Amino acid sequence: MSRRNLRGSLIAIGGGEDKSGECLILREVARRVKGKLIIATVASQTPGEYFEAYSKAFRRLGVKNLCELYVRDRAEALEPKIINGINGAGGIFFTGGDQLRIASQIGDTEIERAVKRIHVAGGVIAGTSAGASVMSSTMLVKGSNAESHRIGDLHMAPGLGLLPDVIIDQHFAERGRIGRLLGAVAQNPRVLGIGIDEDTAIIVNGTQFHVQGSGGVYIVDGAGVTYSNIAEAKPDRVLSLCDVRLHVLSAGETFDLAKRRPSCRAEGAS
């Protein structure tokens, strides 16, 4: 995994983050933004309520220069005026909704390239719920929340590729999504599966991330798997997976994506 050219932070949030109290996660986004923050509501068919809620929260946290990014269709994503509004921003925040809508509307457009330029220049790219899932190269689009994953019950698609070699799932413990993340890793054992609870985030710098928030982060590592029935079994068969490794991290703990190893010594612990 090579991330030497990516200098900004990535903040992937599991959804349901606090917007009215201490706002620890959104406060971290605000702290890292230098200049204009773009609130990208592309994932939603009803963007107004998202922009209103997040602009109110970020203004309360001291971010005054806010702008909305929304496109009704892919044709609109190609308009130069849209790109001009993004260039030079200090950060972008992708709201929730449907991650496939983000990828299909702005993938391989100048908007996507502008997002990556901001990241390379040191800007923060954050996303919650769907906005977190779309950060990976391959993203989960659809799958049952049942704990026992059935082989044919999973749909994936290309994401924006901001965070390579991982698959991110959100609302993780709250919606019982361990089964579908195991299914995703069974299909792609070279990638790490990362499940993020609500009001919880991973903050990625370089090849490491640390956890912030009130919930947990689950990392599924399939590199050592010795058996899987993913390729042979019928679509309605329950997934079998042997010797998969699972890590569970809480606030302050860190993980090295390159070494695939956690550090369970919380930041600031003596």
C-alpha cells in the first residue's frame, strides 16, 4: 500500500455523529479545515436538510466559510462552474445517503479529481455513513444486515479510491453488519474490512489511523484465511470462513494499515 503522495487527513465516520452537543468528531473536522469547507450532499435526493443540519453545526464550531456541492445528474457534474466552486477549498465533507449515487455522479469527473487535489494539497476529506463507504476503492453498496451472511446477498462497486486496500462499512454494530463485512472480505481477501459504529470515526494520516468517538471500530483481516466456500457454494448458502482475524478498537487506539497491526495502547495513556 502506497500513500506517500496523499498528505491530507481522511475522516471516515460511521454515521449518527453528534451534531448538537460536544460534537467531538465534527469538531475534529472543523479543527483541520483551513479555509473553505465544501459540504457535499451528492449522496442524497433531498440535499437541503443535510446542508442545513451540517452548516448549522459547523458554523457553531467556528467554520464560517461554507459552500454546498450538489449535482442533480452526471451532466451537471461536468459543468466548469461546479469545479470552480471546489478548487482551493480546505476540506470536503460528504454527507450520508446513497454511496452509489456519489460514485456514479462524480466518479471519473473533474469533481473527483478536484477532491483528490485538495487531499494531496493537505486538505481534509471527511464523510459520514455513505460518505465514509465511498472513500475506499471498492465499496459496499448493498447487503443484508443478517449476522449469518449468505453468499449471493452482497453487492459492491468501485468507490472514489481515496483510501485504497480497504472496504468500509458504517452503522456497524447498530445494524448488525459483521456478516456482510465478512462476506466482502471473503470476496476480496487482499483488502481489510473496516466496520465503523455510529458516532465513531477513523482519522487516517498516511498509513495509520486512530479511533475517535463513542463506539467501536472493527477490522476484519482475511490475509490468513485457510478456507472459504465463497466460490463454490450456492448463493443462498451461509458463508463459511476459517482463520479470519478480527480486531476491535475503541477511542484513542490506533491501527497501521501497512503492517495490518493495531496498537491497543490508547493515545495519551501512561
